[in-house]
Amino acid sequence: QQKFYAEKYRPQFHFSPEKMWMNDPNGMVYYDGEYHLFYQHYPDDNVWGPMHWGHAISRDLVHWQHQPVALYPDSLGMIFSGSAVVDWKNTSGLGSANKPPLVAIYTIHNREDEEAGRNDFQSQGVAYSQDKGRTWIKYANNPVLKNPGIRDFRDPKVTWFADSEKWIMTLAVQDRVEFYSSPNLIDWTKESEFGSSLGAHGGVWECPDLFEMKVKGSDENVWVLLVSINPGGPNGGSATQYFLGDFDGSEFTTEQSETKWLDYGRDNYAGVTWSDIPEADGRRLFIGWMSNWSYATAVPTEKWRSATTIPRELILEKVNNEYVLTSVPVTELEIIRDEGIELPSQVVSGQIQLETANIEPMRSEMKFSFQLKNDSQNDGPEEFGIVLKNNRGEDFKIGYLSTESMFYTDRSNGGLDSFSDNFAGKHSAEYRAGETMEIHLFIDEASVEVFVDGGLLVFTDIVFPTEPYNKVELFAKNGSMKLQKCEVWSLKSIWEP
Ligand code: FRU
């Protein structure tokens, strides 16, 4: 397969910056047939530094066109994470009635104030575009929301709340989320606080998102609050939790007592959803930063650092009386399927190597359906899974341990890991398998994304094999199972002209 951007570990179907540093995705908004993706970017080095908003545009959510840097640091400070909306009614007055402006709301981070020991160095600012996001003008009277004296006061995610005809800003404030409202994106009033005594608190709260969803297959509506947290994730470092409840335009309430996680891998952070997806589409589209602050600045790439996850649709499901926010790859990704094969169904016991013909596992999509109990005599294997291997003895394992009801991914022997003490390891989540299990994999040059049973459970992990994985093995220990269906596709590079 031909590679575009042929550097080692350069993702071929994930978005990555052309060069230098990237972290959080920012300001995702859909307008006039275009998906915008902005991102935390330092164009002068491959580690974190003075933050800018990088920019890319896609017409299909899959192929991206790099754009010039959208927002540069200014005399007020650096440009931290935030969101963007279409101001359809020109409530801000920053466009005109027949040409709604795109408005970005972001955190201004003033390093000098921080270094001088002040606590109010983060505030919220606004910028707008009158030319479909191509150029951006900073609002003249920034900041629009001043800091009351709290060190962590950032990552505004703004959405239109139709019932009260107001904009709602969801802001991460230290160990909680605060909600603000505004008629015009400029004047903000504090409404309420949520979360200081709920959910996970192993680290600071960051990059929240708030939206309403219909429960799949019902008329019930639930409000979802995403909150990223660093550190304190279920498998270490950065991760994203979520709360399900109700929002009345002023307060978020929930009956949820347990902590829920969007992803159990180590590499899906600071993800939020697209604004202004047309109602006729109706999907909630999400993308995350495919890295982890535990090692992001040390990963073994030089020209650029880090990528986004594949775009996903979030779907709220009720399973066994429990609500689960599931993630599935967007169907648009099917356009990069190249050659595909379906493997014959077969019984697996012990270890077998899959005959994937000339499809290289390294840039592929694989869909497995397993029948775990293959007859009345057999309770299914105690442990089973999929192993990606190379000729150097390195591997990436995906497995299920039924004796412990535990699903895991394991990159302890995945390849390069000496760049950080926090990288190698096994990641797990408690999970109760039924009689069947579906595992859907997306494997790029340096990542594996695992969607179990239609996204009820997700693991996103980066990995750096010193040579491409070129074999796929299945194993079943102490018992057998049936591989009922297995489809494998090689995927085209999204950068292919
Ligand atoms: C999350 C984060 C945000 C902040 C940005 C700075 O990864 O720490 O809270 O706005 O990165 O780059």
C-alpha cells in the first residue's frame, strides 16, 4: 500500500497536523456543507507551547484539508480550548441577518499573569468569522467572561438552548462544571455549578460538553454531560467521564451515583461533539485527542505529535435497565474501505492464525462475531481474544477473561515504550459478555480502536511497534468458541490525492 506522509507512525486514516504539536480538538462546527475541526496547536515545536488554534476542513468527516492557523496568541494571552457555533440569528451582531457569523468561544490563558502568581489568568474570549471560517477576527472587548479568581477556569463549550432562547456555556472550573447563559454570546450570567461531589475527581476537570439525546428506540430524552479529567482515568492518566441527567436551561441534575467512562483505553481525551449538525442528520458526532497527558509530549514521532480518534457517533442506549453512552465509528468511514474479504466461519480452540490473504493488518478494519457458547456442553472459553503480531515478537492483545468478567487491551509488549514509564501496560474494564460478542477494530500505523458489542465498550490505544504487525491470531483458552463471521478490509489513506 502506498503511504502519504510516509514518516514512520504517521496515521493514514486519522487526522494529524501536518507538522508540530497538537492536543485537544476544538471548535468543531458544521456549516454550509463543511465540517470544521480546530485544534490546540503549537506550530513552532513538537511539544506543548504557546497555544494557537490549528484548523482543518472536511466535506465528508473523513478526508481533511489543512487550513492556515485560525487563531494566534495575542496581547491578552494564548488561545486554549473552546468551541464554535453558527450564530444563526446574529444575536452577537458580529455578522448580519442574512449572513450568520461563525463565533468561536475560547479560553484566553495569560502566562505572564500565571507566572506572576495571580489566580485569574484564564478568561473567556470570542472571535468570529464572516467568511465560512477561513479568517477570524477577535472581538474587540475580550474577555467576555472574566475570571473571578480561580486558577482553572476554562474550555467553554457553547450551545443554543431553544426553550429560553439563550446560549449556554458549559465551563470546566477546577473540580466542577459551571453553567453560564447569554442572549448574545457576549454578556454572560452564571446560572449554576455541578459536580464537585459527584463522579471521578482524581484530577482537574477539563473540556466539558452538554447536549440532549434521545434514548435509542424510545421517545425519552436525556441530557448528557461529558467531562474530561486529568489525571484519574480508569486505566491511568487522562480520560473522559460522563453524567446522564436533566438540564432545564439553568441547572444540570442527575440521579447517577456511579462514575461512567466513555472509553477505557488510554488514548481518547478532551473529546467533544460537533455543533450545528443539521436536524435532518440528527447524529451526535464526536472526536477526541488520541493521546494522554501521561506521555503525549514523549511519543516517538518527531515531525508532528499526535492524532485525533476516528470520528464517532455517540448513541444513548438502554441495556438491561441501564443507560450507556455508546460510541460507534461514523458510517462515512466506509468510503475508505479498499479490498475486503470474508473469512469462513470456524471453531477456535487453542490458537489459530487468520488467513487475511494480502490484506495487511496495519491499515485495516476488522469485524469479528463470536459465538461464545458453541453447544450446550460448552460454557465457552475462559479467556479468548485477538493478537496482532510482528516478526520481532511484539504484539498487541485484545481479550476477554470470562472468569473475571473483564475485557482488556494489552500493549505491554507492543513495541517502543521506553520513551515513558507510563506507557506500557494492560488496560481493562469490567464487562459481562452475553452468548455472543462482536469486536470491531480499526488499526492504523500507530493505534488500535476497539468497539465491543456495538460500542457498549470502547478502548482507544496508541502503540508503536518497531515493525508493522503483519499477523492476526485468535486464541481460546480452556474451552472453544465459534468465529461466526469475520470481515476484513484494508483501508485507503485519507491523504491520497
Ligand atoms: C486539555 C487542556 C485544556 C486546555 C488545553 C491547553 O487537554 O489542558 O484544559 O484548554 O488543554 O492546551
